[in-house]
Amino acid sequence: MKREEFFEAIGGLDDNIIAAAWPREKRGMWLSAGIKAACAALVIAAGSMLAFSGEGTAVTAYAHDTGEEITSVGAVMTGGKIYSDGSMKGHPLMFYLEGENIESVRFSCKNQKIRFTDWTEQREEYGSAQNFTVPYGENEDEYYYLTIDWEPNISNIRISPVNGAVIISPLDPTGGEDIIVLEITFLNGDRAVKAINISLLEDGAFFASMKDYEITEADDFVSRPDAEPIPRDILYGKD
Amino acid sequence: MEDSEIIALYFKRDERAIEETRKKYGGYCASIAKNILGSDEDAEECLSDALLSAWNSIPPNRPEYLSSYLGRLARNNAFNRYKLARAEKRGGGQLSLLLDELAECISCRDTVEGAVDSHELSRALNGYLSGLPDGRRKIFVLRYWYAMPIAEIAKKTGKSRFSITKALERERKGLKKYLSERGFEI
């Protein structure tokens, strides 16, 4: 198909989708005070129902490149891998969260580093760090644009030729296994803890899964203080 | 004037329909045309052609969303002009840029075996966009239906150009995967 044909096919979008996308001037100045008060009361009542119902506290993680869910069963991540020449290409684990009513998530990475990027450019960022807290907020549309990129240090990787093949393995356990703990706080005050486990496979790919998690005394990496935010003009230079 | 009243004028064959349509939607249609063609003069000609097309098609059509109906007439008209003029000149409007972006979603092969039904593709596109959150859908439609420049999308959505660019990049990847999973070999 030619790209012009694709553009024409986009012309066939439903009218309501087209109409809804066009920016409108803000309306509502004509609403009476009574109607405004009624609307406010409805919003407060709906919010209270959510707070007491306990609904909307599920959180799932999705790989950035493929959109695949990172499940409790786990899967090989295809966004990046280590190659037989020792180089790493792509992002082995870059993910975003989906859920409802997330107030904040505190990320703690045990062995390697993680990088938070807010594509909406509204939140503080930390560069490559191991512990930080990200405010998510009420606007669930924005969650998709909040990405976490796991950045392994591959300097302690061993490349071993075996029977004509190449085996990739870590020189020590910290190079081959890692865990990212997510301490999730919801807008209604509920809390949940999940962890993403990552392991290096012999072919240089990475396997990841996400499960509910219970922090124990052995998890001293979770107790590390949060990193300091880094201003955007230092992280990215001027736009 | 409400859309229903404007449509009623069309059905009565009252030429005030054209005047009222131009008053209410002239700027809207012209901006779509200018996004594609890049020239005020071409956009104005497109608007006139779109109004004529509306007059000739209402009735029997009775659009539920008059804005989208007119916008589509302007878009199609502008795109046809773009295709005719393409051999003579490039640049100007946004279309060349966004066609380059859309190329990421397709293979650019054009064989009889690989022909894709445009209506089926439109249906699939509607399915994909319907499943997106409002904000993401809006950015996609503003860029690829309205052919709006990225800087303007950024201004209207309150986001930076950088974040709009990255968001569109991700949506194109998502769309390509969605279409591929549904058997669209494009």
C-alpha cells in the first residue's frame, strides 16, 4: 500500500472520532450557580464511592516497544539484547504502567539502574538512578507516557564460545539477575507492592515477569533514599 | 446557527445554507486544507469546492456530525489537489512530512496480491482508535486526519513539541502492530 492510500484510509475515520478531536473553546460560562453546585456534588459523591468501593487498584506493566503485558508467568523481552560481540542494542526492559487511580509509585532497583522519562514533561526526572518516586495522578491518559527504562551495566558479562555457539553469562549474580520493586499508592489510600524480576538468558535476551511482592528485611535496597531530581535543562539540554 | 437549522436550509434548497456554513465552518475547513496544501489561496479554493460539494450532496445525505462531514469534504478536496500538484512542486503544507511519518506503518510495497481494501482498513483504524484513551486518540487524529502541524498540536494540548513527537512515534508503532495482528499486510 502506498502512504497516500493510507492517508486516504485514515479519512474514513468515524465522524464522532473526528469531531471529538477538534479543540473547542471552553464553554460553561452560562451554567447557573445551581447547576454548577449540582455538578460539584455529583463529582464529590462519585469520588467517595470510588474511595470506599476499593475498585480500580489493579496495575499492569507493558513493554514499551511491543505493548506486551509483563505477566506473572513472564516472557522474553524483545526490545533489546546483548549480542555475541558483547554489545547491547535496544532497551531490554522499558515499560509503562496502566491502572486506575494511582497516586504515586516508588521504584527501587536492586542491582542495576533505571531511568524514568515523563514524555509529558510535567514531572521531575532523575537520570539513571536506583530509587525514586513518580507521581502518577488522576489523569490516566498520562500513564502511557511515563516510562521506566532498566539500564543494565554489561561490563561484567562473559561471552563464551561453546560448541560453535556463544553463551552469554554474567560474571557475578548482579549482572544476570535483578529486581525492581514497585510500591504503589492509590488515590484512595490503598497500597500495593509488586516486583518485576529480570534475568539474563544464555542467548543474551532478558526474561521478565511481574508479580505481587512482599518486602522483607533482606530487601535493604528498598530502604535506600530516593535519588535527587535533575533539572531537564541539565538532562536534555535546551529544546 | 445550530447544525440542524443549517441542514434544514440545505434541504429547502435555500442558498443561505452556504453562507451559514461558511460563517460557522469556513475557518475550520480552510485550516484543514491549509494544513495539507500550505497556501491560503489554495485553502480558500478548497473551501469553495467543499461548500459546492456540500450543496450537491445535502440532500440526500443528512450528516449526523456536520463539522466532520464538511471537514472530510475539505480534506479530500485538498488531498486531491495535493496529488495533482505533487509532480510540479513539493513542500508547502504538512502533508509531505506526515506522509513520511505514516510510511513507518506500511511497507510501501504495491502489488496486486498485497492490495488492501481501503474500507476494511478504515474500519480497523476506527477499531484501533476507539480503544485508545481520549488524549492519545486526539493527538493521532489531529496529526493524521487534520494534518495539523506538531507545534500547533502542542499548543492546543498544552504539551511540548518533543512530547507530541514522541507520542506520535509510539502511536505509529502501536498501530502497525495492531494492523499486523489483524492480518493487514500493508
